[in-house]
Amino acid sequence: MMTLKTLLLLVIIVSFINRSFQICATTTAITTCRQIHLYKTNPLTINKYKDILEISLDDQSDTIYSNAFNSLAELKRLFLSNNKIKNLESGSFDRLSKLEELSLYNNLLTTIVSGAFRDLHNLKILNLGANKITSIPNKAFVGLDNLEVINLSFNQLAEVPVHINTIKTLRVLHLNDNKLRNLKASSFNNLNKLEKLHLYDNSIDSLEAKSFAGLRNLKELNLKANYLKQFNTQDALADLGSLQILNLAINNFRCPDLKNIDKELQRKRIAFVEGTNKQNTNNYKGIKCNA
């Protein structure tokens, strides 16, 4: 019969094996690790890793603990996509000051805790798409001093996060495939470097005056597949002096209104994206509309 002492020894051995066992493969460009377990008290350690690291976590690892990666300070790209991550902590990515790209795509996050990204001063691309994010608190993006692209698509946001407006270096913003219903005035007024704004596949039915105020460098605006009935070109385009492409397909416009919008866009030399529904009786340039 196994003694208590022997049993305890086996538990310690198994624990040590689980803690130490890593399945990692390295090519000339990337290190890929799978079945990694994250511990609250022990930062992840990987020997001879490349600048690019892709991690597949085990099913029990649903939290990125504070200082989880502080022994991997040379990383430039970290991919944590397609896991079951539910929680971040303040300091989850501390010491990763050289990181330029972080992907948390397709996880189970519902919010972003303040301070999670506080050390990521050189991050340029942040992918938070395909999670379950319903809200983003103030100071969630503190530290992202050089961020250029953020993907928040395929989440459950009902309004544009206020704190987005503080990322003044942003060039591309993906907010498509959420639950946005209206755009408030000055939602983006500090984003004067933004070039592409993707708002398609939401439930937007109204635009407050000055919704796009401040976006003087915006080149592409995509509002496809919403519920808009009106688009006040005089107000909406007032600040969009650099706009080149506007997509308003699959909304609830009247055909005469779409025609008037197109005329104004032509006058400003802005491309009006045509639709594919040209077989429908009521359409304007392939965009289904009401007579």
C-alpha cells in the first residue's frame, strides 16, 4: 500500500513535471509553444525564444496574471489568439516594453482592466477582436503611446468606448460587428491621425451632429450594413477633408436621398461605394433603397 509520504512525493513530482513541461518549436522567425500553463506566482520562462512568440494555452489557463511574461522582455510580437482567456490583470504585460504587436483575438474577454497594457509603450498593433467585450473602462489603454491599429471587431460593444478617444496616434480603428446603435458627438474628436474607420455590421440608426468631428485625416469611412435612414453630408463631411471612400451600402435610405448623397460626394471627389443588388427594382447604383 502506498504510504502518505510516497503519495506526497508523487504529487510534488507531477507538479514539477507539469510546471516544467513545454512543447515549443522554433523556426528562423518564430517560436511556437502549445499546452502552456500560466501560474500566478511564476512568470513564464522560455529558453532561446525568437522575437515572435505564439502561445497556445492549456484549458485551465484563463487568466493572464500580472508579470506573466516579465522574463520575455525581448519579445516584439506576442500572439495569444484562439485560447480561452477570460481575464487580464493590471500589469499582465509588464516588462514587454519592446513589444510591437499583441493579439488576443478569439478569446473570452468581457472587459479590459485598467493598467493591463501600461508597459506597452512601443506597441503598434493591438488585436482584441472576436471576444465578448461589453465595456472598456477609463484608463484601459494607458501606456499605449504609439498604438496605430486597434481591432475591437466582433465584440458586444453598445457604444464607442470613451477612452478610445485618448489614443491620439491611432491610424486604423476596427469597431465593426458590434452592437453600436448611435454615434455621439465628438466620439473621435481627438483622433486626428485616424485614416480608416470601420463601423460596418452594427445597428447604427442615427448619427449625432459632429459625430466625425476631428477626423481631418480620415481617408476611408465604412458604415455598410447598419440602419441609417439619413446622412447629413453637410455636417458629416464638415471635418472629413481628406475622405476618399465612403461606404453606405445596406442601410435604410430612400433612393432619392442616396442620389443626393452621391452628388455631394462627387462634388467633393469622394468615392461612393456601389452595391451589388442591381437586379432589385428599387436600387441606386446597386444599393437597395426605398422608393
